[in-house]
Amino acid sequence: VDSSPPKTLKTKKYSSPKIQSRPPLPLDADSEDDYGPSNDDLRGTNRFNTDEMGNAGGEALGAVKMPDWMQVKTKDGKGTEKKVEAEDVQWRVHLNNAQANKEEDTNNVDGKGLLPKVSNAVVTAKYTAGTFLPVNLYMQFSRLANLYFLLIAALQVLTPFSPTGKFSTAFPLAVVVMANMARELWEDSGRHRDDAEVNRRLAELIRGGRVEEEMWRDLRVGDIVWIKKGSEVPADVVQLSSSEEEGGSYVDTCNLDGETNLKIKSALSATATCNTHALVSRLSGSLDYEGPNKRLYTFFGKAVINKETVPVDNDCVLLRGSVLRNTKWIYGLVVYAGKQSKIQMNSKRASQKMSNVEQVANRVLAAVLVFQMVMCTCAVVANTIWSAATENAAMWHMPWLSEPADIVGTFFVYLILLNNYVPISLYFSMELAKLGQKILIDNDLEMYHPLSDTPAQARTSNLNEELGQIEYIFSDKTGTLTRNEMEFRKCWIANTSYGFGTTEIGAAAKARQLREAGAAGKVVAKDPAELDADKHVAQLHPDPAIEFDDVRIRKRFEEGHADARAIRDFLRVLSVSHTVVPEGDLTNPAKIKYQAESPDEGALVLAAKCLGFFFLRQNGEDAYHQCLWQKGDI
């Protein structure tokens, strides 16, 4: 390789990373000629007809009925009260005007009813101090076993039919119920601690040109937050500007949808140049947009900033819980907070789940109860026949038995006597076993992930026995079931295949072939082309993530082979045609790190760097890279 300094090349990108989408239509334009269709047309044409689609899309499209707390009431011309869906209410938020935002919270919104904006506090716990006792008791006595033992305890304590001690069943039942309460309280206290930790996180707000810190729970719609790289977005915000020249940013939504690729977001065109605290604080205007809804991938609004009207769509919206990546900072205007944020609107309150073991136990219990009823009925019949005997010498010492038998009382007596058919200790033992399993899971070193410093955490012990019991697998792509890691191993340039790498399946097949050949006493001939396999020679900057090992690319490029220009063009396309963002020391290829929207892009750009085309940066539609080969001027 030539020791002279590498050349920096400016190359027009082969494809722009930005996909130009049709701008959203404003909510209340004056006319179609001025700015698209009217408000009524917008509401009719920009929504999915769920009746025609067979309710396709579900909650993500907002087709599901809104909860009662999101429905507001108003009166029509006749004074009849009716409900207005939240998504039909138009919200308005003012920039740098807390008093106007406060008045918006207390006045009718667009004449369609009152829908106050809430705080940013979020509660994911199942219970509160007031609901714990009634809700927990209801859930516990929804179980057939607990209801059965409650009946037996009531018969023993409240009736004269008990042939045993009055508290022989009530006391064990109380212990089981209290133990379950203690377990639920302990688990839910962990959720409350997590909620408190999230709600007490500090966010940086821009007020009067200064930075002020506020807890997440104290954020309100209309606040302007300053979000830095690596920080979570505290609420649903509209991006005003960023540290990038064109106001773009990269967002990691793994916490929301599990996708590891980065999403590109853009700032409002009217505020993209406001890149200081002072400039953002001087912004004036308002943003009209749709009320809270469950649609994660749509947003319709219109902003009037410094007398300039601009459309607002989902490309400008960052959802709560997403993480800012590859961008130093952004300014964001809070539009939805707390339980009115889109991710919270789509979340459902945790329901009481029942494991397969518990379902089997309930079925067995039902069968035992049927058998017990049959036994009690037979005992009552036998007792009636025995008591009706005219002469029975065995009854002389029990004169009260000469009175007519009480069939109902006798049935309850035998029911209490035979209640041990269902052992109450079984359910107590199950609760203790589940609690012990939860503790073991939380402290299992075999389930600890050292790379991310993440231990296993059992948030509930109700379903421990369901671990590993997989019945169905639904997958939208192969990456869901794999590590989603991409490696560059082979390529095809000018009718020539380069690279000798293979997949794990191919390596296993080749190893099996060698074993079978060895067992048969045969020698497998080595491919002559594999003599050119050397990873450290083939790559100028070897990387553990790249297994490309064909030295022919380097030799042909340096020797001026007929395919040298095709190799150059191929590697240059890999180097510049992407949306990857470099991080680290841009002067040292060994210290650079590429952040990509997908593992595919990252693997291709990293392979280009290892093979001599070092991507530096991008500016709009221009991309810059260094060619590190000796024949870099080809």
C-alpha cells in the first residue's frame, strides 16, 4: 500500500437516504386552492375505512373504540348530551406561552367539548392504596378453590352444622389469602418503584433562554425540552431543530417496537435553523393538531410559526420511550404527555393470567367437587334410611336421633366432613413454589447477559411454569428468530465471485462431509481458489465483524487488472450509497463506528472500509470517503 496520505473523495450519492413523502394536510385550511382540502374533507379522506377493511389494522389505526376517560361530552343544538371522540377534538398548543396553554386546558377545544391535558406521570402498577384490598380479594376469590374453602369456612363458623372445629378451615384459608396478598404487594411494589424512578427522571426544559430541570412527571403539553444524545424522549414531542445542519435526527425505537434499526426524523422547516436556547425561546406561534389517539404511525397538524404556516406529519414526531442516537441534541415541543401519549394509549392494563398448571388444577378440582357432591348425597340417603329404622338397638345412647332427620343439615355436615378431599395445602405449596422460583430466576447467573449488564427479572410469579412451553410461533421475518447480525462474506463483481466464507449451516455440512470422508478413508480435495483465502491480507483494516478473506480483490486492484475499475465502482457504491452515520475518530479507520438503520447497511459500509473505502461523513446528498488503496486514483 502506498504510504502517501489517502485521498478524500467527494461523491454524489447514488440514492438519497431521505424518502420524500406527501406532506400532511392541515386540519383547517381556508380552501383547497390555498392549502389542500378543507377540514371536513381531511377528516373524511385521510382515515382508513375500517368497515371496508374488515377492521384491519386494529388498535394501531385507531379503529378500536376509545376508552371512556378519553371521551368528552357536549350538547347539540337541542340540548341533547352526546359523546365526542378524542381524535375528533382539535388541540392547540402555543410556543413559549404557558398562560395561553393553561387557558387552552380549561376552555372548550374548538367548540367540541372539554378534554383537559394531563400531567406526564405514568402508572403501570396494578394496584393503588385504595384499590389493592378489594381488587386483590376479588381476584383471589375468582379462583374456584378459594371460593370453595370460603364456603366451607362460612358453614363452619356461621352455622351449627360443623362436626369439627369452627376455624379448622378459616385459619388456613386466611393464611393462604394473606400470603398471596403479601406476594402481590411485593411484586407490585417493584412496579411502583419503577414508575417512581421513571417519573422522577430529570428533563431539561428551555424557558426564557435558559435551561431548567424538571421531573418527567411535571412536564406539560407546550413545554420545550432539550433532549441530548443517548437520552430517552420523556413525552411525545414535535422536533423543532437539532444539532445537524438540516435539522434531522436518528431515533432508536427498540423500547417501543423491538426494531434495532434507527429511524430518521426531521425538524419543522420553519424552526430547523433555531439551534440555540435563545432562538428557540423567541419562537412564537401555535400548533393545531389532532387529539390523543392510538395511531402510532400517523400525525396530522398545522403549525403557524412566526407567521409562517407549515404542515406537521409523523416524520417530525418522536414518541415517548424512544432514544436519541447519532445526534448531539434536539429541541422538542411536547404535544402529548402521560397517559395521553400514543404508547400509553396503546398499552393495556395487566389482566389476571392463569397458567396451564392452574387450569389443570381447576379442572381436577371441579371433578373432585362433583365426586364429593355424589358422596354427600349417598351419605344423606343412607343416613335417612338408617334414621327411619323402627328398631335399632344401636341408637339407645343417642335419643335425639329419634327425631326426624334434617336433610339439608345432614348434607352440610357430610360436606364439611369430606372437605379434605380438596387439600388446601396444595394451593399454599404452589404459591410458595412460585415465589421461590421467582427468587431463583432473579439470581440465576446462567440467565445474566454480561454485554448489556442485564440480569433476568421475573416481574410476576404467576406464570413461572409457562417458561419454555411454546405452542405457537408467529414471525414476520427471520430476524425475529435470529440474532439479527449481518456479516459480509461474499460478493459478485464483473462475473467473478469473491469470498470463501459460508454460513453456519454450510460450515456444518462441510464438517460432516469431512468426517464421512475420513471414516471412509477418502481424502477431500481442497478447492484451488481457497489458496487465496487470507483475511488479514485481504483487508486493509481487519475487523472482527467482517470475515471476508479473498485476497484476489486487493491483488487485482493493485495490479491494474481489467476488473480494477469495476471493483473500484463496486466498493465506492458500498461506501457512499446508504444512510449510515459515522461516529468516533474520523481520521482513524480503526476507531470509527458506524450507526446504521439496519444491520445490512452497517455490514456493507463496514466491509467497504475494511476493503479500502473509508466512509467519512455525509452532507445533504453529498458523501465523503477516503480511498486507501495504492491505486486509489483509478
